Amino acid sequence: MTEHLAQVRWSDPDQLGHVNHARYLTYFEDARMMLLAGSPAGMPGSVADRGCIAARVAVDYAAPVEFRPGLALRVTTRVAAIGTSSWTLDQRIYDGDAEVGRCECVLVAYDYGQGKPRPLDDDERAYWQEHSQ
């Protein structure tokens, strides 16, 4: 499991002072990109013909987050399942100790040169297995 701190910006809350629901998606994405950057294939499209695409993103909102200056939310990410060509990430956002959101993201290994999904390579499978703890 990895952790990422998401800095909440002045522009993130809505008119009621709650962090806007769409910002949760950005926080989850930022945490995923940090994890992907360290993977054997790197960021999507950074290694010729070897990357990944998002096939599914589902978010559950557990509680509203009230904006406070300096607020940073903790985002955890772990691999929940690994298939032949895809893997599922389980992500959580915390405001202090309180879980405020959950995300399930399915990523698919993708061959950009051929424009189609591909099986995970052994080094990728090992990397994602390492992050399933």
C-alpha cells in the first residue's frame, strides 16, 4: 500500500465550503499517477507501446470534507486484484483518521502501438503484486 498527501486548494470547495465531489477524482488520480510513475512501464505512453488505460473508475463518498486552510487529505492505494491484462486498485481518502471517500479503479495494460489491450509483463505483475499488501 502507498500513501499520498493531496493538498486541498482554495478553489476545491463548493459554495457551502465542502470539497467538491469532482476534486476527489483528482486526488485519486494524483495518487494513481504517483504509483504508475514508479511502475516498470512508467506513466501511460512514456514507454514505447507499453502503458495502461483506465477501464473503470467508481467512487463512493463517505462524508463531506469541510475546507480548512492548509488541509491535506491522505490517499491510500493498494492493489486489490490482478488479472491477465488488468488490475484493480482500491483507494481511500482520509481527513485525519476519518475515511471520507473510496475509489475502485480498473486499469488495463495497453499496447499503444497496436491500439489494444495486452497481457501484463512479468516485471509489471511483480510490481503490482508488491503493492497488494
